[in-house]
Amino acid sequence: MIHQYKNNGFNIVMDVNSGSIHVVDELVYEIIRILDSVKDPVKIREVISDEEIKAVPYAEVKDLFEDKLTGYSKAEILEAYEEVSELIRSDILFSEDIYKDFVIDFKKRKTVVKALCLHISHDCNLACKYCFAQEGEYHQSKRELMSYEVGKQALDFLVKNSGERHNLEVDFFGGEPLMNFEVVKQLVEYGRSIEKTYNKEFRFTLTTNGVLLNDEILEFANKEMSNLVLSIDGRKEIHDLMRPFRGGQGSYDKIVDKFKKAAESRDQMNYYVRGTFTRNNLDFSEDVKHLADLGFEQISVEPVVAELTEDYAIREEDLPQILEQYDKLALDLIDRKKKGKPVNFFHFMIDLTGGPCVAKRLSGCGSGTEYLSVTPTGDLYPCHQFVGKDEFKLGDVYNGIVNTSVQNEFKLCNVYAKEKCKDCFAKFYCSGGCAANAYNFSGDINGAYDIGCELQKKRIEVAIMMKAALN
């Protein structure tokens, strides 16, 4: 499968199956486009043996080009075709997907849990308008905090079900986890106390809105938390509009200096300021720039996912403006990098060195299998976005996974099970996207959230262009 596009003056060709990226001149770009239009692999390549691949001889396909490529001599076309042929022979152009047949047996694999999202608090001190957790309640009838006993059992469950895996991840999540900070400290202490006994190492992370962040908590986080996620939406007027206190007051002024201090105290590493953009700020590149100008170097600003009945929800007609914003943002980030002031934007961070990850092709995001969420009462769900939906409850930290039928569905939740992913160039980078978003918008975890797909594809294209521009 081939994907071709032009961005910021670059002609970019992606060989989807191998993960190879080619930045080419106009003639080579057109020859590949014409070859791809044939849609007949025999016309493009012939497999002589398992070790040798060659392109179809030019004499057999020259009629495809010579009446379509005007302004080029036959010698130029032949030379460019030979360049394309070498890419084909090297199996980095028009390559085959050799892993698709393995997916049938993947459901039989033994599940190894490597990460937990601990809902340490189903309560919050803010009233964010787009909150999928209903101000921390997660469709439940009451606000509640996780006890130390439940959290300890969750860590024991993780250790027991992690097999031979050494590194384990635990995210303290909410609601607002700092509303239950004493239990956070106790659980970190317990986790550290059992690491050597079981040959495990915990990587703790903390997601916070920052309202309760203080010097004592920051000192603890810098010692024990491998990563911090700091929630801020960007410009003051945008942040305060969507992330107010319950009385309606804005929260920007309460948190921004704390977050700047946190970022500096961690040497601008191992944290993210994480925002959400909505229909209220379709010019979200300005919010990323604002955060960068404040001195933050690790930034994630992501599109809201909401029912179209909400006035802030992103709609299909908003896509052209959003796609343009990603292009605009990329140019700004390229400029900052060249000036020696680099900023990492989460959705533009892409690894092109190793090709598509086979494990990610088959396991997707890992929700429901490798990654689970734990409620304050100890119930297990595939991820935080499924919490409170009884049909997705998998079990609890005391009895383990009992709803194996739902877990088996998640084992096969990947690009090969999703009809809309089959012909998508981005499938091996997004691994099929978010199962929760797919379910919420299509009623099927193997469905798709179409708006999210379009944004993901654009982000991947822009990220690749940035690699080319900065080489």
C-alpha cells in the first residue's frame, strides 16, 4: 500500500507495510503515482524467490508513462524508473503485509497486564465543561475516593498478572487525584516495598489539574513520579471558559505558575502540559504557541471528543480549519527548532526508524488486555473511558478478570479487525485508534470515530513532513 502527499514543498511517499518514507522529486513522485494507479501487483513487481524481488522491466510498462509524463525526456523517465525499481527490489516500496494472517491466532495469546489506571478519586474540584467523567463521578451515583486497601489490592493484582514483565506502569488518575494525595503516597510506598521481592519496577505517573499542587506534593512527585500530566488548555480566556471551578470562576491564574515551576523543576523533561481544544478555539495552534511562549517544552493539546449535541463538539465542517491549524502549528515548531528553542508536540512525535511495530498492529492500544482501569471500589474496566458502563466491567481486583468474553473482544481490537482501517495509510501508526471513541460513535469497539481518523491522518502527515524539513 502506498500513500502520497505534498506538504510544505515536499513530495512524500509512504510505503505503508514496510514503514518506509521517501522524499522524492516531482518525476519520481509521478511515476510512483502512475504505478500505484495500476492496482495490479503483478504489473508492479514480480517475486522471483523469497530472497529476490525485482520490478517489472521498463519495456513492459513504458507505455504507462511516456504519454502521461510530458516535459521529460525518455532518458529522464528511464533513470527515474530505475530509481523506483531499486526501491521495489529493496522491498521498501510496494511491499507486502506479511503479518495480516497472524491475527487469527492472536486471540489465543495469554494476557499479561502491564499497566493500571488507578481512579484514586472519583471527585474533582473543577467543573470542566467537556469532562467525560462527569466531574469525576463516571456515571456513578456518588463521589468517592479509593481506599489504601483497594489500591494495595490493585497493585497486588498487577504484580500477579504481569508474568515475567519487569517494568510496570501505574497512573494515578481521577477526577482529581490530589484530593486523595495521602493514599497516593501510601500506595507508592507500598509499591516500592515489593519491587525487589517480585523483581518488578513501578513507573508511577500523576495526572492533575494543579489546583492542590504545592511544594510538598511537587517534591514528592519529582522523587517518585516518572511522568506528570498537567492539565491546561492554553490561553487564559480559553482555559477559564472550559475549566472553571464549580462556582464558575476561572482556574488559569490558580495553576499556571505552579505548572511553570513544575516543568522547570523537572528540567523540562518527563512531563506534559495537556490541553483540550474544542469548537470554541478552532485556532488551537495559538494555544500551543501560548504554552510554548510560557516556557513549556512538552505540550499536548488534543481535540475534544463529544456528542454533537454539545455546542463545543467538533463537527465535520470544522475539519478544514483544524487541518490548516496543524500545518500552521508545524511551521511554527520548525521555526522554534531552527532557532534552538525546540518544543515537543505530542501528536507530532513519530518514530520512523523501526518501521511499523508488529505488536502494535496486533494488540492495538492494549486496553482491556494489557492496560486496565480500576475504580475506587476495585472494579476493573478496559480503560478509563469505559468506566461506569456495566456491560464493559471485566471483574475486580479481588477476583480478577471474570468477564472473559468482553476481554476476548478487546484481544482482537486492532487494525485487521476494523473494516475502515484496511485501506488506511495511518493504520500502523494509530493501531486502529481509540476503542472507546469507536464504541461511542459507532456502537462497536471495532468501528471508527471518523472525525478522529481524519485528524490522526493529518497529524501523521505533518509529523513526517517535519522530519523531512528538519533533516
